[in-house]
Amino acid sequence: MTRADHRNAPAWSHLEEFLRAHEADRIPHPGGTLLEHLTRVARLLADWGTDSAVQAAGLCHAAYGTDGFDGALLGLDERDVLAELVGERAEALVYLYASCGRAAVYPRLGRDEEPLFHDRFTGQDHTPPEEDLRAFLAITAANELDVFAHNAELAARYGPALYELLSRTRSLLPNAAWPAWHERFGNQ
């Protein structure tokens, strides 16, 4: 899906309306508002050639908050609401992204053959299927690349560690993701 296709897709306008109704357009975020950030992440995922479920998950990745962003647009008891809007697979990817206990998970990625994911909401560990791990890493790469493009302090503080993480997992990233990261952080 090209960038133009993404902007014109009826599902995206419906999701953007939903995000506005949950005030994502009023929540400050590096580069403007949370809605602007979410939209840029979804467009980057589209540019990288990810499937529509991953793009929808990218657009909604902060719906339940994240380990790095406390604000939540929906409660975990409203997962069915999001699933109805984006589909079960995309919602499951949003949950996977939101539930990731980064301090426990990031060191395992690219090192453990089957990395355990720590669910920060339930406290349980699980091993996601490779397809979900690929989607998680694509959303992570797109999200952080956008955040760092709009916040030099965060880029300086966290960029090198994320670059190292993504270098360990680059075989699981969309083909265009690693070059974008390498261009931004490869010489630091």
C-alpha cells in the first residue's frame, strides 16, 4: 500500500475518527500530537511494505498505553471495541506491543532463539509466534524512529540502545526498516 493509498483508505479515516473521539489529537507527543505520531507510524509501516493488520496496529499501537507512554485511550476491558474496528489480528498486535515489559523483553530479542515476552499487564511470560515478533519489531522500529526524529534528547538517550537491539533482530525487520535505522544511528 502506498502512502497515497494509506491516506485514502476508508478504514484509516474511520480509525482516525475513533482516535480523535478518544482525544489522541489533544495529547502532546514528540512531533505534535499523539494522533500525528500514530499516523506517521502507520505511514512508515505502509512505506516499509507491511500488511494492513500491522499498519492498523501501528496506527493504534498506543491505545492501551505502552511501557514508554503511560497514557491509554482505552481500558484493557475494551479490547473488543478495538478488535471490532481493526480486526482481531491487529488488536492482538496492539496488545502485544502495549503489554511488552521492555526491560525484560528487549535483552532477550536477538539473543534467545525463542524469546519470552513479559506481559506487564498480567505478569506472565509467553513466546509469540515469529509472525507476531516480526510485526512487533516493525512497529517498534517505526515508532521509535518517529519519536527520535522529533526529540533529539530521546534520540541521544535511547537511540544507540535501540539501534543495537534492531541490529540483533534485523533479519526479522521489514527490508526497508534496517537501512532507515542504520542511516540515522549507524555512525554514532
